[in-house]
Amino acid sequence: MTDDPDPSRDLLDPSDLIGLAAAGWRLGQDRCAGCGGYHRIWGTLRAAGVVGGPGADEAVLAPLLAALLKPADRVFLAGSADPGLLDLVARAAGQIPLTVSVADLCATPLAVIAQLRRQAATSVSTRRLDLADLEDVGQWDLILSHSMLPFVPPTQRLEILVRLRRALAPEGRLVLAARTSANLTATEAALHDQAWTARARKRIADAGVPLPGPAEAFDADLATFAARRQGQLGGFETAEMIARLLEQAGFEVLQSLKSQETTRLLLGGGTHSRQSYVLVARDPSFA
Ligand SMILES: C[S@@+](CC[C@H](N)C(=O)[O-])C[C@H]1O[C@@H](n2cnc3c(N)ncnc32)[C@H](O)[C@@H]1O
């Protein structure tokens, strides 16, 4: 298995969401292991607007990144479901030359990124890595993490944040996007998977996004995705809870910016939504 671009295929354009979805499905067939097919279907969900990806926070992230990034900055993307986060950084940087390393637990998004058309100003490498094993020290001018933290078991979150702090260069910044939401009640939890899956299927159909493979196989991954999504809700009820965890990890929180509210999922009589925040932090011991 190699992540070298397949010479028989055209390189992917990061704005070609259907092309990325097809590549994620194809490359994920023998790469998605521990994620239960999450990355096989992520691209289709993003193309249909079922998941927002980092684009949902672009209005907040793009100006923030444009203000923080300097020529020759070394940027570390801590968890990335597909090329979306890399593309957002590259567009925010414009002509500013950067070195970007993209890390994820799953090989699929890294393989999709390896198939991308290269952008002149940005040098990109990928790393298959559990962030709980990150050992970089003082290496990164900017670490960007989008929606990774809720994916990590609560017992590992502090450890990963401490490692991200150690990985920052002296003037470095962590930019962390995460969604807050109320914990599901038992009734809502029982309704969640079916409601979310039905809405996802409807949005895919309404958007006219083609399924990347056989419907049966796609639906099996969708069911796994819904069940796992439920486990990732309710980790943080408020932005203050995220800020407190960052402080426990030794960060100083410099900014906490409110971003988008996701569309509401109808669960029985009630609705359930998530609110996104973007926090900027640094290691105060370098101040
Ligand atoms: C919600 S997704 C990221 C979504 C983000 N909006 C994006 O488009 O990249 C979370 C990502 O973090 C990765 N991840 C979760 N735990 C990780 C860990 N311990 N180490 C590295 N990556 C991890 C998952 O594989 C997944 O790709």
C-alpha cells in the first residue's frame, strides 16, 4: 500500500468535493481500520453538507490564521478527516510560504492528501500518528486542531493537550476549534442514530451527491458513523469547559471566539444543536 499519487489518475483539486469523496471511499477500503469506515464516507457527508468540516468555521478561522501566519512558519494539523483543513490553511496563507505537517490516526485522509495537486507556496507532509504518542518538542509555530478533541476519549484529552503544548515553538500558538453541546437525555440518545442517519440520507439525496459505492456498504458505514457520533456529543457543554482543560494542560487562553451553531437535529419533541468555538492559546512559560 503506498500513498504516492497514482500516475494513472489526475491529481485531486481540494475544491472538488465529489472527487475527494470518491477518493476517500476508494482509498479507505483497505485503510480505514480503527475508525469503522468514518473516513470512507466523510467526503460524501461533507460534499452533501451533512458535516460542516472546517468550512463551517471558516469565517472565524480564515482571518485568524491570516493574522497569525508568517513566512516559513511550520504548521501542524492535529487530526484531519480529509484535505479540508489543509486547504483552509493554504487559502488563508495565500502567498505566505509554509511547511505543513498533517497528522491523523487513520491512514485514509493522509492518502487522500497525498493525491492532491500541490500548492506552490506550501510544502506538505503527512504523518500517521496517535496524538497521545506525539513527542515533538518546540517544533511548531502554529498547531491547528479542528473538532479532534471530542473524538478523543476524555481520559486522553489532557495528555494530548499537554503534548501539543510541548510541541509548540516559543512564540507558537495553538488554534483549537471544538463544538459544545448539551448532553443527550436517555430518550434523545435512543432516537439519535436513526434520526441522524435519516437526515444524512435525505441531505445526500437532496444535494444530488452520488453515493461513492454500493448503497448497502455505504449505509453500514453510515450506521457506524451515527453510533460513534453519539459518543462524541456532550463532551463539552460550554466553551469555558474547553478553556479550563487547556489551562489544566498548561496553556494560557488568549482568545475564545464564538463560531457557528450547527443545524438542529430533531429528536422526539426537542431539538439538539451544537455550538462551535475557536480558542487561541499559548504556552505562558515562553512569555
Ligand atoms: C471530527 S474529525 C476532524 C474533522 C475536521 N473538521 C476535519 O475536517 O478535519 C476528527 C479527526 O481526528 C482524528 N483523531 C481522533 N483521535 C486522534 C488521535 N488520538 N490522534 C490522531 N488523530 C486523531 C480522527 O481520525 C479524525 O480524522
